[in-house]
Amino acid sequence: MQVHEKSILLPLLPITLLSMDLRQNMIRSMTASLLSMYPLLKKDGLPDAYWGLILIYGGLSAIAFSVLPTTVRKGEEKTPSSKGILLWTSSIGFLCIHILSIWYKPPLKYPYLWDAIMVTWGFLHFVEMIVRLYYKHFKLFINSAPF
């Protein structure tokens, strides 16, 4: 196993344990971790297994967690939640990066351009996730403080 494949399990464990409370965050972080491993799997000659895992995980998460939830109040129309829109935007971004990397070869000067873009896109997801989780934690701490 590569270093990334082992180290990605550390942040995914607490997020998986919180999956019932933070469903969208869990789906996005698991997807981002799998998608950010694509350059390693491609290098090892495993792109077919990668696409199989993407399809299986995407299908199971769509069935289990209803990927685009709606929020409804009495007398209001259904509107997509911001987390659902963020999930779809994230997925479309990864898909666009994959498609562009297939259609356009990187310049000779930067042979790992698409790999770097994909890993950077995944990194941005993890940064957003940690900021969101710290904000949620801080908000819960402030609301439960006795003062």
C-alpha cells in the first residue's frame, strides 16, 4: 500500500463514525479520498478497479443516504440543500477533471499536471471539511457553555 492509502484512513474513521449526523460530509469526504487516490491507482495499473469502486460506492451512497436531500417546512416548496448542491458540484468537478485528463495530454514540461490538479481538488475538499467540522464543534461548544 502507498503512504496515501494508509494515511487517508485516519481522518475517515471519525467522519465515518459521525455518518448518521453528518451524512453529506461523510459522502463527500469518502468520495474525495477515493478520487484523490486515482493517480496512485493509475500508476499501479488499476484504473478499472478504481472506476468499479466509484460506481459501487456512488450507487450505495445514493441508495443509503439520498444524495440530494431537500429541506421542507410547512407551507414552503422543496428547495435543494446547500450541502447537496455542494456534493453535486464536487462530483461534477472531479468528473470534469477526469474527462479533461483523458482528452488533453499534459505538456511535456508538466507530465503530472492532471494528477496535481486532481490531488489539489481533493485537498481543497479536505480543507473545507476540516473547517466545517471545527466550526460545527465550536458552535456546539459555545451553545453548551454554562456562561
